[in-house]
Amino acid sequence: MAPISSGNIKEVGFLLRGVHYGDHHRILSFLTAEHGRVDLIALGAKKSVRRFAGVLDFLNCLGMEYQLNPRGELGRLEHVELKDSFDQLRKDYQMTMIVLQWNQLLHKVLPVGHKVAGVFELLHKSMFQLSEHAVETIDFLFRRELLSRLGFHLELSRCVQCQRNDPIGYRFSPERGGLECTVCLPSSPSKVLGQTVSSDSESTKVLRKFIDESYAYFLGVEGLEAF
């Protein structure tokens, strides 16, 4: 491993993914507030209580201290401490699984060393909202806003061609970035919603499928099954 640069960076972050490295170490991916996704090696993470304090958990917001490698290789995690613990999510299996799915999605779509504006705040906010609102709705809103912040905004309230919001039906078109009404596409037989796009549970599930199709179409990310 190349030498680590001098000068520690201190900021907050969420653990997205961790893999074992040797007998005592871990390679960890974080979403940080200032540097976006960073991948770091945590030397002795399996046995160091003083530096990592048993808080390297996917449902914790962490105060981090780390060093980046000037050659673009793995940086080194020096110390973490607990900032926010989302115990209310940890007690609920469905909420826990949704956050783990978000982490997996973020790890797939965020390049190392590149910050996408607002994504850290989106994850932080959405984790608080999970315990306060319908989980299916928050899951859908998180995925839609993340896709938008990655540069792929979807129009899901009206036809992308004629702008009607009350036609007979819609078909989803990822290549056009939203819904196309059957007035504009009278021969479109598939993926037609009902007369309106509402926020009830059933419509949310349908719209969630459209979001997942868009991740596959734009970013090549598949297998994003709803809990």
C-alpha cells in the first residue's frame, strides 16, 4: 500500500459497505458530508475498541477522522465516534432492510471521490422520516430524489409530451423520462396506470417500479426489489 498523506480529515458519514481484509482489518465504503463516497482501510478494525468503539454500523451516523491517499489508493480510517444512532429503525426489521437497500444502491451509483450535492443530506433526512411516515412512501421518495440528484429527473405527475394530468391512462417511458399518456400514444398497450397518479399505497408501488426501471435504464443498476 502506498504512503498515506499527512493531515487528518474530520467530518461525518454513513457506512455503506464493509468487507473483511486479512485477519484483523476491514475495507469500508462511506458516504461523507464533504467528500462524497470515500473508501478506506480500517487497520485492526476487528479488535480495536479504542479507535472504532464498536460503532461501525450501517444505522449510525458517525464522526470520522481519516486520511486520504495522494496516489488515489485506499485512504486510512483513524477513528470514529457515534453522532446519531437510529435505534428506532434498528428495532424494526422492514425499516432496517430498507436502509440497507439504500446503502447498497448508494454504493453502486456513487463513484469514489466524487460528491453529488445533497445526497448525504437526503440519506440523513430519509432515515429520520422512515419512523414518522409510511415506509413505502419514504422509500419511493428517497429513490426518486436520488435519481434526480444524479441527473435523471422523472416527470411522474403528467404526460411528458402534452403535459396533460388527466388522460385516460399512462405508459411509463424511461427513455423519455416519465409518463406518456394514451392520447399521445394510442397504441401503447403496456405499463398503463389508471386515470390518475395518486399517492396511495398501490400507486406508490407502481411508481416505485418505474423508478427501478429508470435505475436499470440509465445506470445499469438492476435487482432493486421492493421490500
